[in-house]
Amino acid sequence: MSAFQIEGGHLLSGTIIPQGAKNEALQVICASLLTSEPVTISNIPHIRDVMNLIQLLKDIGVKVVEDQPSTYTFTADDLDLKYLESDEFVQKCAQLRGSVMMIGPLLARMGKAIIAKPGGDKIGRRRLDTHFLGFQRLGAQFNHVAERNVYEIAATRLKGTYMLLDEASVTGTANIVMAAVLAKGTTTIYNAACEPYLQQLCKMLNSMGARISGIASNLLTIEGVDHLHGTTHRILPDMIEVGSFIGMAAMVGDGIRIKDVSIKDLGIIPDTFRRMGIKVKEEGDDLFIPRMRHYEIQSFIDGTILTLADAPWPGLTPDLLSVLITVATQARGSVLVHQKMFESRLFFVDKLIDMGAQIILCDPHRAVIVGHDRKLQLRGGRMSSPDIRAGIALLIAAMSAKGVSRIDNIEQIDRGYENIEGRLNALGAKIQRI
């Protein structure tokens, strides 16, 4: 197990470029299973979850060529169906949440899929009902094999239908869309997720010959086709990493430029940090955050305390709440953070409290943060990363803290952030992997 040792109190300055989006990468890489022709994808982040998924595709027979750094070509012309049913495949799927995105493509093209309940962050219950209900509506039959803890799903030919999703699940929508593109007839999905990464998936599928309309809305219409062909696709910058860097720049920055962020795809993320009192300047397609000696949290118009709550797109992504909590610890003023989607994601705040933060954890979903206004510096300590987003939030806290900190279980951070210590050290941080 690796750990980060962080010497806090160093200001960071310079330019940093966000990696390709993890969540988009997991979707579009799995979409390559829908055709036997080559699919070339660029700006793929070299992070643990994505590399594990690519290895999983290699294991089932997909030919993968690294054309250049961050650009790969996938050719799924000879899949090993026997391996797809093996215990070894099931065990590997259980260690990777992104493996769930393989179900839709395999079901659509091969007529069956076997997959384990996927792993990932320990942030509370993350159900798969939306996926399976959607597949059922398309005509698939599924069975849970308890002794192997796997799901068997099969269909001779999926058939288009109308469905109203029980929740606007991003992965659920993506999985159903990938299954529906090869179904017979027309599929209409209402209450569909419409995040930029889902939009990117739909655009890529259309470039492969799919017929998807309503992209960027919560009502998607998919006219099924008989087959898809190859394509090329470039992944967007990771909006969660962009938000993490904004928070880092506010806490420990001495003028940081975040380059080529695709501002139009960031939604309300920049404005959310502005409501925290942080200056976020848009310069072309870059964001520049000057040194923030003080930043004051805004109140609502009626003077009541600001509340930040996660919501489906175009609302605030839950993946940034951990960073926003950390940033609030040094702000002037107070904020209530309401994490609605996951019941365990706020439990990392006890580590911030140990560092000297003033936080009241009201319940598993709500926390009140009373900012220090930089009058009391956080103190270093030893902690462990429970999930990807809490991990980067703790890293930001440690960089701002007095003394030396150690973060264990940084494999969680590696799942979502590429060479994070090298990139931050280039800006002036003092982070050592041990």
C-alpha cells in the first residue's frame, strides 16, 4: 500500500492541464464493444480505473493498440465468449465499478452478458436497478445467481420501447443507450441523464452509425440500426479535476491557470466556487484563479446561510462536494452542504475536524462548515483516503496545513487522478509518494 507524505504551507503557482474525463472514458471505451471495426479514442487518462478497464477488454479478446500516449485503438472483432462466463472474469469485474458499462454493449451485440456486482468507492449504496429495469423493458431476461453473486442477462434481439427511468442515472442511461442502439425499432428514454459525458457518448455512437436524437435533453429517442462501424473520438477534459484544481488554487494558490478546460461543458461549477467568494476568471478556454488571501461565502438574497446541494445535471455534481467542504474551512462565513445521493460520502469530515476544521456533521447527508477566514491554519496529521473525491479533498487540506501530513490508501486517489503528485509538485507542492 502506498501513501503520500505532504509538507504543507507551500504556495502553488503556474499552469496545469486537466486530464481526460474519467467518467466519459469508462463509457466510450465500453462502447467500442458495439462494433467489430477499429475505434480510436484520444485524451484517455492514465488512471487506475481506466487502465483496469482496458486490461479487462484485452482479457475478453479486444485488440488494444496504444497509438501514442493517451490515444488507443480498440478492435472488438474476436471476443472470447467462454472467458466472459469464467469465474476469473467475474472476479475482475467485482473489483472495478466501470465494468458495469460492459453489460449494455455485450447484451446488444452478443445477446448475453454475465457480470458481477461491481466494486468502487465505499460511499454508500449504489444500486443497479435502473440498468436492469431498462434492459428488461428492452426485452432482456436476467437472473441473479446467488452462489456466484453474478447477474446473467440474455436476449435474442432487443426490441425498442418507451421507458421512464426511475432515476436520472448517468451510468444507467449510458448502459441502456448502448443496448438500444442495436435494438429493433425505436426506443424512447424519458428522465434520461444529460451530463456532458453522456452527450459525448451519444455523439460518438452517432458517428458510428447510430440514430440518437434529443442529445443534451432528458428525453432521448434511439432508432435501432443493424450494425455500427468504427470511428475516432476525443474525450473532454475532466470537469471534476477542473473543480478540484479551482479549490486547490483557492486554498494554496499564488496564481494558477487551468488550461483548456472546455468552459461550455463545466455547467455551474465555476459559479459555485464564485458563490464561495473565489475569483474564477475566464480567459479564452482557460480559467485563472488569482491568489485568494481571503474569500467570503455569499448568503442567499434573504440573508440566510448558503446551502450547496448535489443534483442531476445541470445541477451540481456530487463529486465536488468533498472539495467544496475543504475549501469552506478557510473561507469567511458558513455554508451548509447537503449530499443527497450517497449516505457515506460526508464521513471523511472527521479527518478535517482532527486537522482543526470547524464542521458540524448533522447527519450522514448534511454538514455545516464554519470557515476560519485563514485565522487558524489546519494542522497536519495522518489520515486515510476512503474514496477518490475525499482523497483529493484531503490532499488539498494537507497542502494548506501546518506541518507534515500522511495520507494512506492513495490507491483510491490513483483511481481518478493521473500522476497527481508529479503535476502538483511542478507547481510548487511538496508531496512524496512512499
